[in-house]
Amino acid sequence: MSSVAVNLRQALDTIPDDQPFSLLGHHRCDEESMVGVITIHNTRPDGSWERHPRGDELLVILDGRLTMRVRQPDGALLAHELAPGHALLIPRGLPHTATLHTPSIKVLFVTPRYGTEEWVEPVPAG
């Protein structure tokens, strides 16, 4: 499964008349998930990555702008430009890194409670 970004306003505006909702994706998790809100400041080191091997992560951008890069299973990077009202579903185990375009972002998240892995990779020169 690939990461999926959604503009929530567009999703709401395009719900078919014969359906009560628009299915955006599926959230898979082996255990308890956390649901919360967070403010992330533009202070993390360049090259900071994380992944959640125990389940998918759902991010809903409430304030601020960012680019989230998600490393696909084949190694390719998929970039998602996100702003308030956008949501991103990151499949279990896919590494991801964010570049903030504002001093901070505010995010509603659903993520596995345990097992998050974080690391820093050198940023290529140039």
C-alpha cells in the first residue's frame, strides 16, 4: 500500500448523493493506537526520519504547511504537499520525513502507541 494524501474539503464536497460518506482509506494497527494533537516546531535536525512498524499513521493538518516524504517499499520517495485541511495516511513501516514550510505545524494524529523508530540520515550535499 502507498501513502495517501487527501484534501478533506474536497472529499467532503464530493460525497456521492447516494452514500453517507466517502471512504478515504483503511487504518491498520496490531494494537492500541494513540489519538491526539501536537504542535511540531521547525527545530528537528535535517534528515530526521521515523516509521511505525506496528501500524499505519494518520495525520490531519490543522495549521501550517509541510512536505512529507514517504519512502515507498521500492525505495522511491513520494512527496506530499500538505496544508490545513489535508490528511495523510502512511502505511505501516514506511519511513517518512517532514520539511516544514512554516515555523510550526499543528496536527491531529492517530498512530500506534508503541514501537516508533526514529533516526537521522545524512542529508545529501547539493
